[in-house]
Amino acid sequence: MSAPTNGTPPLRIAIPNKGSLSQSATEMLREAGYRQRSDTKQLTVLDAENNVEFFYLRPRDIALYVGEGTLDVGITGRDLLLDSGADADEVRELGFGRSRFRFAARPGTLTSVQDLGGKRIATSYVGVVRRHLEAHGLEAEVIRLDGAVETSIQLGVADVIADVVETGSTLRAAGLEVFGEVILESEAVMITQAGKPSLPAGFEVFTRRLDGVLVARGYVMMDYDIDREHLQDAVALTPGLEGPTISPLHREDWVAVRAMVPRDGAQLLMDELWAIGARAILLTDIHACRL
Ligand SMILES: Nc1ncnc2c1ncn2[C@@H]1O[C@H](COP(=O)(O)OP(=O)(O)OP(=O)(O)O)[C@@H](O)[C@H]1O
Ligand SMILES: O=P(O)(O)OC[C@H]1O[C@H](OP(=O)(O)OP(=O)(O)O)[C@H](O)[C@@H]1O
Ligand SMILES: [Mg+2]
């Protein structure tokens, strides 16, 4: 198909090329109807039909490109955005790549953030750690490592680590335990340059499409039949986004109700609807939507 660009330059979007966020970001963009690379060696993809160009970059570098305005939009981790100190703002949470950033040490050696004073802390997120120490008025040596941070304690390079924790299995395998408060909760986010007065054409469509994917993932469509006497109770359970659709049924005093409901808890909701008299309760996936 030819490109409906009218000579407008494409929206330039940075996407993680490797690591934990890469596959999920690509999947989300495919679901939103964008062309993605077919070979992981490809560095850029021009989706001419949608007038969008994708740049596959290291997730750690994405906030820098967006912060200085070289690229219009980026997908990266909140922890990487904060660590970079780049002049970019988070505009959407994308619901994948969720993790916590935590301190960890050998069991019994350190128990609170206050114990960090004067210690050697290994991390790949020097910016986040330094800011956290400053906020607590603590001084410690921060050692920058690229990865496999958990091993640094065993090797005698550090007393403490600060790293990404998801399931905790890497920490357990290294014989380490988290301590102190959670430093930050991270997930994949959409970012744009801070304080940019206006974004290029195509940005609004891009965000609306991603919002559509988020809603399609987070909601399901619920249909059921109920007698008018219990309709108000049923509608209170399924208010929908802008009010449910109510259609008359051939059976007198009965109506059909259709409403979007959150995917989490949908089964419980079906039980509750059944209990107040709803019947023929159906749950269907939403493949795509624009709200
Ligand atoms: N196990 C994990 N679970 C969820 N998110 C993670 C995990 N490991 C890293 N992340 C997130 O991925 C982003 C870091 O991506 P990056 O590609 O730099 O590291 P990575 O995923 O650890 O890849 P690699 O170490 O193989 O290069 C951060 O936002 C981080 O929070
Ligand atoms: O809590 P878990 O589920 O075990 O996940 C957390 C681990 O995943 C990431 O490591 P990665 O595999 O990216 O290796 P790296 O340390 O070389 O970055 C992160 O740095 C932690 O080590
Ligand atoms: Mg890693």
C-alpha cells in the first residue's frame, strides 16, 4: 500500500533492541498494527503505511536520544529513564517489564538503608543509587558494573548490591537477601522530550493505538441477560466505561446487557451476576479498540 504521508516526516520512535523489554515492546507495537523488524539484526524499520520509523536501540540509551530531541518517542524502563537523568518525561505506563529495584546483601550483614554508610555498593544503576543515598544523607562507594551484579559480593568486589529484582531467583541463587525499602518500582514506559510544546503529527494516533492495546489487554467484554427488576443491581456491578448497552429481549421484562469489565476479577463478577439472576453470561476477548 502507498504511504498516506502527504510529505510529513515520519514519527521517529526508539524501541529496545535487546534485553527484557525488547520482545514485549515489539509484540505491543505489532498488536497496535505497526510493522516490526523480521530480523533482529535490522537497526531501523520504516513503516511507510503508518508514516512511522522505528529505531532499535539499547534500552539504556533510549532516554538520551529522546531527551535531546533526536527521536520523538521512546519505549524504555522507568528505572533506565531515571538513571539516565535525561530530559525526558514518562507519558504512559505500558504494563510489561515490571520489576523492583532493591538493595541486597548476604543474610544478616545489613538490615536497613542506614547500614549502607561507608559500604561498597555494586550496581548498573549508579544514578538511581547515588540519588537514593543522597536523599538519605548517606555516603558510600558506588561501583558501576555492567551486569551479573549479584556475583560481585562473592568475588569480594562489593558488600552490597542494588539491582533489578523480578522473581528473586537470581538473588536466591547468589545466596543474597533484599533489605530496606523498595528503591523504585519500574515497568516499561513511553517517553517524550520534557517540556516539548508540541509533538509531531502521528503522535496522537500512536498513543491512541497503544492505549487501545492496553485496554484490549486489560478488559474483556461481558454480555448477559437479566430481568428488569434486577437491572439496576446488575448495572452497578458492570457500569462499563461510558455506561453499558441495554437492549430489549423478545422475552418480556428481560434485557440484554453488554459492558466492558476489567479482565482481573471477571470470573468473580460472573458469579455475582449469576447470583442476582443474570443468565447467558458470556465473556469475550477484545482484540483491538479505540476509546
Ligand atoms: N528479570 C527482569 N524482569 C523484568 N524486567 C527486567 C528484568 N531484568 C531487567 N528488566 C528491565 O529491563 C530494563 C533493562 O533492560 P536491559 O536490556 O538493559 O537489561 P536486561 O533486560 O537485563 O538485558 P541484558 O542484561 O541481557 O542486556 C530495565 O527497565 C529493567 O527494569
Ligand atoms: O529476580 P529475577 O527474576 O531473577 O530477575 C532479576 C535479574 O534479571 C536481570 O538480570 P539479567 O538476566 O538481565 O542479567 P544481567 O545481570 O547480566 O543484566 C536483573 O539484572 C537481575 O539479575
Ligand atoms: Mg540485565
